[in-house]
Amino acid sequence: MSPKQRVILRRRLVPLIISGAASAALGIAMSLLLLTAPGGPLPIQVVVSLLFLLTLGVFGFASSLFLAIPFTVEADEEGLHLYRRGELRLNLSWSDVTWIAFGHWSVPVVLTFARKTALCLLVRGRKVRKSIGMDDVAYKVSADEVTEFANAVVQMANARSIPVLPRPRFRSLS
């Protein structure tokens, strides 16, 4: 019987701050364009386009605030559990896990076109949205913490004959 393992994941703040600021700037710029239209009222197509961009800016800023909330991932004999603000958000039992990928692979860096090699753990559920993943690039978590947690998860998966891969199989349907 393996002990319960826990890791707390917090997003790195710099990309969230940049994303939130860019979204807020977009919203402010669109609002100013709507309020200070030279030469009278704007055509309806322009107004609708600007309102759409303003909505994107508001949602972008709100999503940055939402993503800043840390969450906890626990692994035990029953499965993996994801908590946000102490409330269970996702309960992934071992019978619903199709495969686990643990290793180094390239991940995108937020708000850039760059990629970085990260130490990653991805636990794939039967439904994609029921999967749990983490890495040491997007989250403020050390490679040692990812390794310790991932080794415990891999050990529990091996005991249940769940495939453990060095890289994720994104193209498979299983």
C-alpha cells in the first residue's frame, strides 16, 4: 500500500501577468475606440467587431485571474484527485486511466512562439478532459518535486498494469 502523494501546482506569474495586462490593454483600447469615434457614429460592423475584441480582452483577463489560483494534485490507492481551493474538481480513478507519460518533452512557453524542454507528467483519462498533467515550465514546481510525484504515480500505475510511456500518444484514441 503506497502512501498518499501530494503536489501543489502554482502557475508561473510572469506569463499570467503579461497575458492579463495584454488582455486589459486590448479591452481599454477597444473601449476608447468605441467612445471616441471621429466623424460620428461607427458603422454597425465596426461596432460589433470592436465589441467582440473587447469581450475577448475581458475574458482573457478573467482567465488569467482564474489560472492564478493554485491547485493540489493527490495520488493514492484509489486514483488521482485534483483540488482547487480545497474543493474536489476532478476525481480520476485508476480504472479510468488509459496511459501515463513521464519524461522530458517540448512544451510551449506562454505568449511566445518558443518551446522549452520540460520534465512532464501526463496521466491520460478515458476522456481527454479528465486527464491531469504537470511540468516544471508552466508551474512553479521543481524538477525534483515532479520526479518524486511522478515516480509514485508510475509505481501505482505499474501495480495496475497501466502503460507508462516516455512521451505522450496524442494521436491515439485510447
